[in-house]
Amino acid sequence: MSQNYTGSNPLITTEPYKELPANRYVESVSDSRQLDESENNGGIQAFLNDETAPTLSVADAIAQMLENLGVSYAFGVAGGAMASLWGALSNSSIEVLNFRHEAGAAFAATEAYFANNRPTVVFTTAGPGITNALTGLFAARGEGAKVILLSACTSAPQRGRWAIQETSTYTLPSGGIFTPGALFNYAVTIESAAQLPQIFRKLALAMAQPGGFVAHLSIPTSVQTSLVENIALPQLDISPFPMTASKEAIAKSVELLSSGPFAIWVGFGARDAAEEILELAEKTGAAVMCSPRAKGIFPEDHPQFVGVTGLGGHASVLTYMEQQPPLRTLVLGTRLGEPTSFWSSALVPKGGFVHVDIDPEVPGVAYPHVETFPVRSDIKAFVKELLQQLPDAPDSTMSLPRPEHKEIEPATEVDYPVRPEVLMAAIQKIIVEDSDAVVMAECGNSFTWSTHLLQFSEANRYRVSTGVGAMGHAVTGVLGAALASKSKAVGIVGDGAMLMNNEISTAVKYKIPAIWIVLNDARYNMCHQGMKILGLKGADATMPPTNFAMIARGMGAEAIVVVRESDIEAALQQAIASNVPFLIDVVIDADRPAPSGGRNKSLAAQGIKSNAAKNPAKQVSFPMV
């Protein structure tokens, strides 16, 4: 996963765990190889034995361990099988929030991590508690978050005997859920308190290494209440240092980038290097483009910004590549996957890529046949080296293409329903420019309208999910973003996602200042529009009209319905001024085509074409996210 962090080497002492200060946060990273070395005790002293009478349960020890890993929030849904663990978390310094659905809790945990850069916890009971959370945890892994799942499982004597919500290898597959794999970087079932020191060490090193990390600790009900005897957990003091590229890699990069004009392609993994990237662009005169998740890392109002690539992106990027093609492109912290590039050959410069990422497996995957010089490095550290060694470019009089923004036609006398582009213009003015709120966009047309039309001039203000793209991510993740950032967070969401999985009740309970702006068109409109374009009939993507404001007020939130364009700004101002959860139900024009043409072309290239289109030049594809 493309991320940007600093690094560290572990210095582990043997002070008793109970003497650690609360909320000790390990901020630095270690190479992932240290996890393997720790298996052999790689120079780490043996743990001291605590000869005092045991008074600490496994559940209490786990809660203390999480405190010392820097966890501030735990999101989940409780149940009888994990009552002891739930109680231990609730009596710790960790803020425990009880959600209405485990997937919503996992989405919120993911966004809380990105809001404060501290690991978060998801807790679930046995059986359906675990399986309900899997989609959100899948998103956490794909987004590069650091999240720890605590789940309950059936105790050994009861396994295979049809226990209530039995959770064992009799009822769930072991591989991938209770073992490491595609979903979890690390997974273990705790059968004994004696496992805790090793588990703590693994988690501490993992939370400190670069990139995301999703772990699963499964704790049988009976083990949760067992006492910790003769065990002391280690204190970890990890000093930070950046993961830097070798001198040879820096020199080669300078050589390649100095041989002709180059562009900079910014990804989400570069979000901590915004100042350095701006300086590099202005020093070299390079054009800058970004992935959807990277909006705002480089100011979108800067004259060297040529646009967003991929889903909801701008045609100005292709105009730049055609009219003023760079020799090479410096790729910083993006996987260049389909949502970012559509794997389009039009985005490939003649000399290929210099691709920088903390994950050595990323460079060269999206474009395997393109010449790529891979560099494994922290983005900030790498760009700082370039700033020292790259010469200043001569001033250029050439102007670069800018992202297209069509003038909005005046409203009709009816002023109804609301055109999505008018709504986005109001959000830009009231939310983006006049507040510091985090803005999130749900998958579907909400994603494409927001990514295409909103402009950000600073990093970490805009969040979308491009990998998993699960409905319900922004609807529920907005709680985690608002809570951990201690400010307003706004979710731009569709009505389908709002019906699927919302946590309005949770926001009301904890007084979280989340704002939902619902694009209400009584359709899964990306699907509806796609089927219409294809000329396919019979597939139904409509839903009964819903009054979301009435639902929100019924849960205790403030809400308003907007049906006229002239009322939008006042509604947004009212939401921003409110101190409680607020929903704006916007009845939008469902027939305005969303800016998802790039996705259509990508799918067409993969063979998904309209059977109804007789003219091959007019063939289009289903615009799914």
C-alpha cells in the first residue's frame, strides 16, 4: 500500500508493562524484516518474570497493551462472547464507541486512523460480528490504515458442539480470517496469556513500520478472564529515522530526471510531503497531476497543476500529455491502479517512470511493459534529496492546460430539482473554502461529481476509497474522521449508500459533528445511467423515494430537505454552524450525466461493450466504480 512514513530501529527494554505511561504512542517505523527477526529474539533481552500475585486478566492486559500502542478509539458492536474484553476496553483510557453495525465501525476506524495517524481498534463478538466487519476491514487493508480487530471466539471445550454463534474451524474457514493472508497482515488466536509478550512486540513493530497494517486478535471467551501470571510485557522505545533511498538510487533518479522535462504524478502516499513537492515543482517547472485520493496534496489552484487522473478526473491531463509531453514522469506514492490511471497508454511518457514508493512491489505492476526505475523510499525524504541535487529549471513562458470547469447555466424559473454541479459549487464555497472540514465522497456518482468539480489547496482535506469502493464507507467513515480530527467532517453520499449502512444514531449518541449531504435521486444512479447508455432494458436500479431528513430527525439529528437550488447555500451554512449531527437531503436532477467517461473507456478496453451499439465507434461500457 502506498504510504509515507518515517522509520526506526527498535530498542526494547524489559521494564514492567504496568509502569508504562498511558497512551504511549510509538510514532516511528521499522523495516518489515524486523518482524521476522523478532521471531528469533534478534538481540532482544528475555522478558522478566513478575513474581507478584496475578491480578490482571488477559482482557485487561490487552486493553493496557493497546493503550501503550497509542490507540485512542475502539469502534464496534458488543456481544456476550466478548463481554469481558468489552468491559476492559470500556474501563481503559481508550474511548469506546458502540456502533449499530460492525462494517460501519470498521469504516469509521479506518477514517479515524487517517484523521489522526494513530492505530485504531475494531471490536466484535463471535460469529456474525466477525463476518459483518470483514468488508470494512478489507477496505482498511486496501486503503493502508493501521487497524486492529479484536474478536471473540468459542472456547476450546465448546468447539464443534453447536455453541451459540460458534466461531471455530467448524463454522468459519481458518485460512485468511484467523491466519495472515490477503485480508490480515497478522492474525492469531490467543489461547494463553503466555502469548501476550510476543504478540505485543509484533504489534508494536508492525504499527511502527511504514504502510498500513491490519491485524486480528481472536480471543476465546474463557481466555479473556484468565489471569496473567509471571509475565511482564516489554517496554518499546523506538527512535524514528526516515526510510531513505540509497545514494545510487538518488543519483540515478537525478540523472534520469535531468535528461529532459518531467512531470510529477502525486499519490495518496505522498500526503506528508506536500511542502516538499510544491517546492520541487516550482524549482523544476514540472507539471503536476494527482490521483483521486491525492487531491489537495499539490494545490489544485496552482498554475502547474494539470488535473486529476483516473475516475472523475480531468481531460486536461490528456491534453497536457498530447501537447507538451514530458520525457519521464516522477511517480510519488501511488500504485497507478485502475482508479488512478485506467492503465491508459496515453499517460505513459516516452522515457517511462521513476516510481517512488515504500512498497517495493508497487513500481512496475500497473504498467509492466513500461520502462520503470523503482525507488524504495519515504516520499518526503526522497524529495528532499532531489531538492538538493536537481538544478533549477529556466523560467518557462509556456502555459499548462488547466482542469476544465464549465460555466453553470443560470437556474430555470422552476429552480427544481437541484443540478449536481450547482450543489458542488455551493459545497466548494461554503464547505471547502469557508471551513476546515474534512470532505469525504462515497463511491458511485458522488465520487465522480466530487472528484471532478471540487478543488482543494491543502492535503488531508479530501478522502475517497478507490480500491474497495464499498458503499457505506463514507456514510459511516465520516464519524471516525470527525471524531479523530476533532472538527467537522462532511460525507457527500448517495441515497443507496445511505439506505445501506448509516450510523446517524451513533453520531447522535456521541455528539459527533458529522454532516451528510445526500444526493437523493431514488436510484443507484451510476448503475441506472450506465444501463441506459448501454441500451439495456429490464434491469431495475430504482428505489422508492425516501425522505432522509425525516429519518435523521427521527434518530435525533438535525436535518433539512433541499429541493431548490436557491436554498443550497443556506442549508450548508446551517449545517456547518450546527454543533450536532446534521443531514441535508438534496433532491437532485437524476438525469444529469456524471463525469465518469474515463471509466467507461477503461471497461470498454477490457471487453465490456454495449451489445446494442451498432457503431463500434459509439460503443460504451457500464460505468461502475
